[in-house]
Amino acid sequence: MNNILHIENLTKNYQTKEGIIAAIKNLNLEVKKGEIISLVGPSGCGKSTLLSIIDGLDNDYSGYIQKDNKLKIAYMLQSDALLPWLTIYENAILGLKIEHNLNRQNLEYVDYLLDLYNLKEFKNNYPQNLSGGMKQRLALIRTLALKPDLLLLDEPFSALDQQSRLLISDDVYKIIKKEKKTVLLVTHNIEEAITFSDKVIILSKRPASIKKILTIDIKNESSIYERRKDINFNKYFDIIWKDLDINEE
């Protein structure tokens, strides 16, 4: 697989009334095409800041980031960010409309995604008529409609109850595998990180740096549920838990 993103010695500081706060320090990362990578670490360690920098929303940093000028990045936030006055279909094509890219091929792709993930019959309804899980599915379809090369997911399931979280994360996992997307997922959920990913990157407490990169060797890609039953699951869980800085001062 080819590298689509190379980060070298990334450092990010914030200026506050109390002085300079270091958010990220000398972080190095490579992302290969087709990889699904989860980022885990203590709360406030800089995971979301890293995604913002990769997406180009934050350019105030030092270090080196190499990515192809044609690399298309889409960022899915914790909130579904659906517009309540637009229909399901109008929300699904919103990104394409903003990009002035409402051509026939892209609209047919949106129809395909809505049909594939059981939202086509609701296309003329409004977001208030959808469950929390369906809203997240729609938010992902809106993101995938842009046909990104790199998909950034920032705690996309955190607002859901446990049952919905398991169901929707499995839906999203299957969509991503089917569409062969490259993904960086920020999550606080260790089980989610293991079952979702090819690699789990464990970040230190702030300022964030990479403590460990763990390759997840689970062959079954059929579902999140089946991946949880893998013989190596508990081993990976223990490794990640022991390397997190959540109990350190």
C-alpha cells in the first residue's frame, strides 16, 4: 500500500492567559491507502486537534505534513450536524452542493448509498423523523458522497446509547470496508478501536506523542460483533489499557 499521508515532528502549542500549553509534541505518523487506524489516548491529549490539523482547519503548527495536493479529505464530527430544515435527501447532497458538484454520477451514487443503507424510503422526510442511529448513518452518507480519499471520524458514535452504538458502528464499519476507504478514527472506546481497525495508535497524555502502534491481526472482517470474538481480542485490550496514561498524574 502507498502512503497517502506523512507527518514528521508535528508540534502544536496554544497561547493562553496562563502561558503556552503544548498540545502535540514531535508526533510522527504515516497513513497508507486503505488503512483503518484508530487513535486512542487520555481525554484532552490532542486527538481532535490532530484531525483538525490534518484536515487543514488548523494551520498554526510546526513540523512537516506531506500529502498529495489532490488528496480529498472529509471530516465527520461528533455531532451529526444535519440541518433540520432540509430533507434527508437534501442533507445527503449538501456537501456536493457546496462543492458545486451535483452531477449525474454523484447524485446516482447518493441514491445508491441511501438505498444500500435503508434510508431511501425516508428521503423526503426531515431529520427529526430519524432515530439517532439513522442520523449518524445519514451523516456518513453525506460524507461518503464527496468520495474522499481520507475519512476523518471524530468520536462519531459517542452520542449514541450502547445498543445503538454497537449497531451503528457495525454499519459504518461495513460501509467503510465495502467502499475501501482510508480512515482515521478518534475514539475513547478501546473495544471499538480494536474491532474497527487495522492499527491502533496509542497517544500519551498532553502533549500528545505516539507511545505505541499496535497492529491488529484479526482476519474476520464480516462484522464488529464477529471481530470481538477473535482469540486475540482480550490480548489487544490488555495491551492498550496498560499503555494508556489515564491513571498517571
